[in-house]
Amino acid sequence: MMSVGSLRRNRLVQEEFSIWPGFVDVFATLIIVMLFALMIFVVTQFYLSDALSGSERNVQSLRTKIQEVSQLLGLEQKKSQDLHQSLLLTSDQLKTLQQAKAALEASLGQEQIAHQSANVQLAALQQELSELNQQLQKISEAFQLSESTKEQQKIEIADLGKKLNDALATKVKELEKYRSEFFGKLKDVLGERSDIRIVGDRFVFSSEVLFGSGAAVLEKKGQEKLNGLAKSLKIIAKEMPADLNWVLRVDGHTDDLPIHTDKFDSNWELSTARALAVVKYLEKQGIPAKHLAAAGFGQYHPLEAGSTDNARAKNRRIELKLDQG
């Protein structure tokens, strides 16, 4: 027979064996629960991570949209400012148009008054135009009547012109005849001299024959030469017809050497004074003043170009020309 102690030990062993499977079940269950919880945690983390990524993308998208909205807001503000400026400008233009409208209305009132006045003036002008047309008709009729007379007058004028030209040609021929005769007699009186010569239609005296250097007072020998000239001219003048208008022109010329003295400021003054001295002396000899003329040309019309002594001597001269008055 088994003792009481053995029975207790067997019971304890049996209890231990009976507890262990339950513990294993509990532990297995616990492990399964933990695995399930872990799986749930992993899945939850996955979904949370995906949700977080989606949130970040949404945040970034929102930031982008916020930036776009900010830009649009800035554009709208700019448009608002532009619209405000445009509104101010339009307001100013409206004021200007209102002022212009007021001025136009006032002007229209004045235009109406002016239009009425213009109608009155137009009627007066039309009346004047009618009167002018009548006068023009009368003038046209008178003009037509005078055309025949005008043609006749043209013929007479042409005939008178021809006669005048013929008369002038005759006078020129007469003057040429007496000029040739005068030069011929003067040449006989003066003789053949190198300091007195004929150049074209002019009788040329060297200044040294009549005047001293730089002077405009006739010397004794110059007066003797002019005496013969005056005598010949008076003889020819008596033969000239009374209606032949003639003049003896006396021209003074100098060389190109400048002069500046108390009496003569330039060669113009010297040449003019010499021409006047000859004219006054001829007047004293009985030549009528109306047939005498004097002019000074200074150094500006030389007979011979150059600055040699010979050229300057030829350019210092008194020229006499019998010409029409």
C-alpha cells in the first residue's frame, strides 16, 4: 500500500502535469495576440506613414496653391491699383468733357448768333456780287470795243519804236562822227606822244602829264595839254546839232600802291579829285558844265595787270570819253 506521502507526491506531480498544457495554451495565445498586435501596429504604421506622406504632399500642394493665390492676389491688387488710376483718369476726362460740353453749348449759342449775322452778310455779298457782275459785263463790252483800237495802238507803238531806234542809231552815228573828228583834231594838237594815247573809244592821259606824284593839282604842263583839248572840243561842239545830247566823261585811275595822306584817305579819293580837277579846268576854258562828268575808279580798273613799274605807270591815268548824255 502506498503511503500518504507518496500519494501527495503523485498528486502534486499530476497537478504539475495538468497545469503545464494550460500554461502553454495561455502562452501560445499570448504570443498569437502579441503577433496580431504587432501586425496591427505594422499595418497601422504603414497606413499612418502613407497618410503622413499624403499629408505632406497635400501640405506642399496647399503651399503651392497658397503661393498661386498670393500671386493672383498681387495681380488683383495691381489690377485694382490700375483700375483706380484708370478711374481717376476717367474722372478727369469726364470733367474735361463736361467742361468742353459746356463750352460747346456756349459756342453753339454764339454760332447761332454768328450764323444769323453771316446770313445777313451773305445776302449783302450776293448783292455786291451781282453788281460787280454787271460792272464786269460793262467792262468786258468796253474791252471788246477797245480791242480794235488797242491793235491799232500796237501798230503805232511798234512804228514809233522803230522810228525811235532809227533816230537813236542816227544820233549814235552822228556822235561817232564827231567823236572821230574830235579825237582826230585832238591827236593833231597833242601830237605823237607815248604818254598820251587812244585806247578804244577813249583818250588816255598819263597822270604824270597832268599831276605831280600823289597830288590832284594841275601842273603848268598839264594845263597846256588841256588848253589844246578844250580848244578842239569847243570847235567840235559848235558843229554838233543842238539836239545831240553829249557829255565828255573824265575818269580818274590810280595804280595799286595804297595812299593815305591828310588830303586823300585812299586811291578812290585821289582818282576822284584828279577827275574833278580836269572837269573844273575845262569848265573854266568854256566847256558847258552840262557836257562834263567826273568819276574816280581808284586802282580797280587797271589797263595792265602786274606790279611792275611800267604796269603801274600805265594804270595811273586820266581817261576822256565823248559819250551820250
